[in-house]
Amino acid sequence: MATFADLGIPFPLFEAPTHEASGYAGLATCRLCKRGDRHCFELGVGDALILPCPACGAENGLPADDRGDVPCRSCGGLIVFPESLVAKKQLLACYDCLRAGKGAITQGTEFGVVSWEQAFEGVTNGVPGLRTEQFEVVAIDPAEDWSGARIPSVHLWELLRTPGFHSWQDERWLFCCSRPMAYLGGWRNAMESLRPDDPDAFYQALFAPEDEARSWGYEEFDEGSSSLYVYRCLACGRCRATYDWD
Ligand SMILES: [Zn+2]
Ligand SMILES: [Zn+2]
Ligand SMILES: [Zn+2]
């Protein structure tokens, strides 16, 4: 099964087969740079077009779904959603444009949603009861015990220049060594790419000690690999996983 690296368009954080990527549109004409036959990615609900403010030059995110104008986050001046793009059926950004930061794909993470606003801020949108040793925890709504993680913007932008993937429930991108991990795909794909000597030990190590998935065994995910999502740390090599449950 082909990966984006096989196609010559590698994403450091996405090592899974291309068919797992949710917004991948295949070869098409990029709506941003107008070049044809480019590997394109759809900017959809929650995603953004990134444009500099004509008045002050600060970069801003404009919503890819409702395609409205926005006030500049720096000077407050109006940034107009490009007229040529408003009526397009799909907002497609090619690999080069996405990697250059002209679009931002919103991602769900274990520390809450990350979209362009969080990337500029360097703090995730947060989750209830967040505890982590990897990042400073920032209280967002103390009454609800809702906190975000302070993560260097460079890591958050990398995540937003990475395709999302198909999952039944909301995707929760995992982190290790204070940076986003690389997504490997489902159980089968992790087996194929890593070939661990002891699949059972590998499976157990994917989860925290208290996680009930440890007691299920990997057979649970072997048949339909779509319900386990395996990540690998690019710094230490450790793997972790999330899963969907009924
Ligand atoms: Zn392009
Ligand atoms: Zn401005
Ligand atoms: Zn690590």
C-alpha cells in the first residue's frame, strides 16, 4: 500500500498508507497556485486558508468552510476571502502549498483541538482534566477543570501541514518526547512497517498501564485494523495507540 513518501510527497508525521488520509484528493489542479496534476488535499470544515494581512502583513487563518472575510488578528483590518476561491466546490491545496503553510488542517489531539488559532497561540484548545509531563499545562476554564498544553508553535504548525485520517470517532493525535508523534496507521500497517519480534509485547506497550485495552489483546484489532490508530515517536522510537470503542 502506497504511502505519501512512495509518491514523493513525504509528510514527517504521516507514515500511513495514502488511503487512510481523510482529505487526500489525488491528482488535481491546486486552487491556490493554479498548477495542474498536483497531489491535492481538501481544506474542509474547521480548516483554514492562511493569508497575510494586506495592511500589516500578519498571517491570518480564514475559514475554509464558510469562506467569509475576517478581521486581522493583529491590526483588526479586514482580510477578504479571495473572490476567485469563494465559489469553488472544493478548496484544494497542493502538497507544495500545504507544506508552505498556505493552508492549515485542523487536528484533534490528546490535548484538545489544534487549529490555526492554537498554532499562533502555542496552546492547544484543551480537554477536561489534562495532566501531562511533556508540556506546561495552561488553565483555560478552571471552573470546568479544562486545560490546554503549551506546545511550541513550530510543532503545532507541522501538525496542521499534515493530512488527517479516517476514524469512527474523533481523532486524537498523540505526543511523545514533547512533540507530535508520526501516525503509522492501523494494527496491520504497524505490524508491516515495524515487524516487532513479539507482537503481544508490542501491543501491550502501546497503552498506559491502566488502559483497559491491554486486557483485550491485539486479536481485537487484527481483523478490522481501522479501529486502532498507531503512532511512533520520531525522537525515541516508542509507539503509542488510540482506539475507537463501541
Ligand atoms: Zn498549490
Ligand atoms: Zn493586519
Ligand atoms: Zn518519544
